Amino acid sequence: MTFPLTLSAYVARRFAAMVLALLAALTLLVALFDLIELQRRAAARPEVSFAMVAEIAGLRLPFVMLQILPFAVLLGGIAAFWRLTRSSELIVARAAGVSAWGFLAGPVAVALLLGAIGTVGLSPLSSVLFARAERLDHAYLRSAGGLTLLTGGRLWLRQADRELDPRGVAILSGRPLLAASGQAPAARAEAGSEPAFRLAEVSVWRLSADDRPLARIEAPSARLEPGRWVLDEAVAFGADRAPAPPRPLDLPTELTPSRIEDSFASPDTLSFWSLPAFIAVLEGAGFSAVRHRLHFHGLLALPLLCAVMALVAAGFSMRPARRGGVARMVAGGVAAGFALFVLDRITGELGEAGTLPVVFAAWAPAAAGLLLALGLLLHLEDG
């Protein structure tokens, strides 16, 4: 009993060392290409220094690491298992009666642990730094951006409105007020100050659950405060379309400046821990949360995907060298990894389009890879 456990721990150490080495090498390689691309874009902007470009590239490193983690597990696993096979260590162990399932328990556990660290630890760090990198990219390297480009300069928001109907909604439209620097107020809040989020030329449509108009509000301006919109000199039109005298009005809301910006941003800028609550707010306000739900389930599936990549690496790299065809087997493992990547992209696109259920779209690549790996290992062990 001691020998299989010792062998599994030994294989796990070799596997972990190779995976971490490949992860670092691939991350630096991708970061180098990212830095070159950012520098090319910054060439037309003399005011942007190389230090700023390097900072943006550096802030993206955790995001890049999270994206390539499954492939680092695959390539590192292929390299580790091939070296162990070439040195006859695994061949001797199997000749001594140790099943492949026995010494693969350690590497699979390492892969699961790396995937779990990526989900619960690296993802929050990646979201914070990637959001910062995106803000710097928009501010220094992109000629346009921000909320004022939405629908001809007007921002449209939808939120829950339970004052007139328990399941009612309110649709707000207005022009975001810009600061002197040209940034939206929410962007200035990220820069250090904390102004209220403001809209001008505000229109509010209050609707019932079946989209029946209940009231309309027109106001010259509105500002977002904690838990409410404050509309200045608002004119309310009731069901009879008769205007009420102008007066300040409060409209309860669960929106915040960061949530407004995040609803238009990539789900990659949101932490794994904040995604469930944010999805609930989006769906309660009537927004589509498909992209965010897909990203959340993708993070949940990451540990399984890493374990699957470890099994695929074992299935394609433990062929004895004396039997020949090793190069084709290793190339087949790399091709299988990229095939799973393509499958993940396809199912992701279909999931965002609503063609596939979100859960199926997020978990299908890992499930397909698991079936492939188990088939290969069963053939290798018992075929």
C-alpha cells in the first residue's frame, strides 16, 4: 500500500513542477506578444510612455495565466509523463503491478487543486487587475469609449420598480454628464474622487409586469445616490397623461455606478465571488445575464477541466517508446487539447446566443474531454 502512495506522490511532484514551469513560460510568452501589440498601438500616441504600456501588460498577467491554465496542465502533463515513460519509471511501476489509475491519482489531485486555486483565488485577483488594465487602455490607447457612446450618446437603463407594481420595471434614459477631463462621473470615481453619477435630460418609463405603461417622468437631471435616484424638478405624468407640478422625486434602485459600468463590461472584470449577487441584480433589473452566468459556470468547471487535461495528457503520452509512434501520440494530445479549446469557444458562442443552455455550454468541453481521456486510459490499461 505504501509503494503506490509513494509513487503517486512522486509522479504528482514531477507533474506539478512541469505544469508550473509551462504555466510561467506560456504566460511570459503571451505577455511578451501582448506588450508588443500594446507598444504598436502606443506608437501613434507620443504622450504614452513605455512604463504605462508595461503597466497595462503587467496588469493583464493574472488574466492571461487564468486563460492558459488548462493548456499548461495539458502540455506540462504531456512533458512530465513522457519523461517518466522515457526513463522507464512508469514502465517498471506498471510491470510491478501498479495500475495506471493508482499513480494518476496524484497528478489528477494536483490538477484539481490548481483549477480550484484558479477559480477561487486567481479569478478575483485577475478581475481587479484586468478591470484596471481595461480602464487604462480606454483612457490612454483607445480614441473612444465610455457610456456616452451608447445609443447616440444616451444611456438606457432598466431596473426593478416595485412601487406601482410588485413585478414592475422602470426604464431610464439620459445623457451621462461628463467631467471637465472628459471622463464619466463613474470613471472619475475610479480615479480617486467620489462624485454622484449624474444624468441629464432624463426620461423614466414605469411599466407593469406585462409592459403596460403606469407612469412617465421627465426631469432635467438626475443623480444616483445609495439606494435611490434623485430626480430634480421632475414632472410626473400619470395614467391619464396629466402632468403634475415639478418637484424633486426619489426612485428606489439597486443600481450603483460600478454596476452600471459593469453591466456593459466584460464578465472577466468581475470576481468569482461577486458574480452570483451581480447576476441576481442584473436579472432582477431585467438585464440579460447570460454572459455572466456562462462565465460563472466556466469558472466552476475550471477544476474539472484541468483534471481532464491531466488525464488527456496521460492517455496520449504513456505509450512505451519501443512501440514507436510516440511523436504521433504527443501531437495527438496537443491536437486534442486545441480541439477542446475550439469546442469551448463554439459552445460559449452558442450559449451566449441562447441556442444552448448555459450549464451545458459551460460544462460540455470538460465532459467531452473526460470521456475522451477515460476511453484512452481504458484502452491503454486494459485494451
